[in-house]
Amino acid sequence: MSDASISASETPTGEAGFGDFYALLKPRVMSLVVFTALVGLLAAPVGVHPIVGFAAILFIAIGGGASGALNMWWDADIDRIMKRTQGRPIPAGKVTEGEAFAFGITLAVMSVIMLGLAANFVAAGLLAFTIFFYVVIYSMWLKRWTPQNIVIGGAAGAFPPMIGWAVATGGISVESVLMFTIIFMWTPPHFWALALFMKSDYEKAGVPMLTVTHGRRTTRVHILVYTLLLAPIAIGAAFTSIGGPIYLAVAVILNAAFLKGAFDIWRRDEVSAEADGYRTEKKVFALSLFYLFGHFTAILVQSMLAPYGIGSW
Amino acid sequence: MSFREPHEIHKRRFGRNLGLGLVLAAFVALVFGLTIAKVSNEDFSVPQQNESAS
């Protein structure tokens, strides 16, 4: 290679750093995947060898990361338009679209095969479906077509605890479906609370978001409705094998707080929201993060105490 | 004796190669660990040799 070629200020192809490829995996999303999958794995009534468990969580995380990379490959055109996403590796010119696609598809195939070999093929099948759902159903189809994109697309983020459960048990059960449903129903109010106070340029990118297509009043109503539907599911999980008195106490407190927050959001109009800089919306968004973390931590605590005969019904 | 300061692109390339090397080494270690865990499992049994085939 000549000096002329390496002195170019921009080297967009074939010369991305390790960190650029790591950024393609959406590390922050991956941390949520790891946590919820781990809770699903540990809450299951069947024990798993620690190395098998570690490998399974790693391959689930890699599968989640691969779908993030494939999402960035598909959405490169809109990522270039929106301010929030312009720093991502493809729009920033660090990784080419072809590289991102090759990286994502390789990791996706590898993670599914390795999860099948390390754990079982039910878990691997669920991981494959999750990747397919996030990339094809959400990114390619729903995201640019319907304002309910976040509702159905949220399912992709809800699968990890089900996969973790399947790693241990080799199947699907009421408990794993409940963990899925909690995240599935939690995603819309969580995301829409953010959408209310984040000035986003989805409109410019041609992505139909509920706040834009149906207005902010409708979004506020949707937040309340989803939170109302979520509460009985989250509290009901307390009476299954993953629940117990500790989980019940946590779920009742968190759901009461989340419902109050959703009610406050519904009651407000745009004038008062703008007047105080969307304080309530920001508070509910922060609470929603704590809400999910609290529920899954409570499930984890219940499963940790169960072998000692403490905490279960 | 003086060496030229490596260009930024060389540093980046080295970082990428080092990262990939470490990831591959970790993968080998993981597969080895998985193999040990699987064969140490009580359920594990060596496949029986088919007598008629020999």
C-alpha cells in the first residue's frame, strides 16, 4: 500500500476498527438481552451446567447483536437522515453496508448453530425466529409501514427470557410466555413515553410514528391502555412457579407507580407538558426502565431463594 | 535509529487483528470447555459400535 492511500483522511472501506464492528452489535440493547435471558435461564426449574449456561447466554447475546447489525445494514438510508443515528458505523462511513451485512449474517447463523449444539434446538429455533422477526418482520416490513411498528416489533425484544428458559427446559411453558408478555406489553408505553419528549426526525426519514401519524393525544391514551393491560399480567405472574411473595410485593408497587405515571401522562395536555419541559413523561420513561429491571430482578431473587425453601408460596 | 510513528490506519488494523485473534482464541477455549462439560455429563454415553458393520 502506498503512502498516498494511507494518508487519505477518510478510509471508509475495509479499514474499520474492532470497536466499529462491536458498535454494530448495539451493545446497550445486548445488555438487556443478556439480563432477561439470564433470568429466564435461572428461573427455570431445571439446572444447567455453568459452562453450558454461560455459552448459551453468550450465543443469545451474539444472536441479538447480529440482528442489530442486520438492522443497521437495512436502515442505513434512514440512519443517514436522522440526527440520533448519524454517528452509527455505516452512516459515519466507518463500515460499508456490505461489511455490516456479511458480519450480521455470519454471526446470526453461527449463533443459532452454536446455541443448538450447546443447549438444544428448541432454544436455537427460538433464537433464529427472534432474529428473523427483528430483521424481516420489524425492520424490513413493519417499521416503515405502520405506526403500530413498535408494538409488534417489541416482540423481538421480548423473546430472550423465553430462549433462556428453553435452554434449561428444552421447551416453552406458561411462565416463559408470561415473561415474554411482560416485555411485549411494556415496550409500547416505554417507547411512547420517550417519543413524547424526544424531538425526533422520524417524519423526515419517512418512518410512521404514532406521535406523528395519530397525534400526541392518541399516544397518551395508548400509553394508559397498554399500562392497564400490562398490570394484571405482571402481577398475575406472581402466582406461577417464577413468582412468590417477594415478586408479588415488587410487582404491586411497581405497577401502582407505573399506572399512576401513565394516568398522569394521559391527564396532561401538550401546553402543560411543554411548560414544565415534559417532566412527567421523562419521569415515567425512567420509571419504565426501573419497572422492567425490578420485575426481572424479583424473578431472579425468587429463583435464588427457592432451593432454600424461602420465598415461594 | 528511529522508527516512523505508525499511521492511524495501521494502529486501527492492528487493533482489529488483535481483537479478532482474542475472539477466536476465546471461541476455541469455549468450545473446549463445552466439550468437557458435555462429556462429563451423566447422560453422556459413547455411541455403541455397530457389530455387523465390522
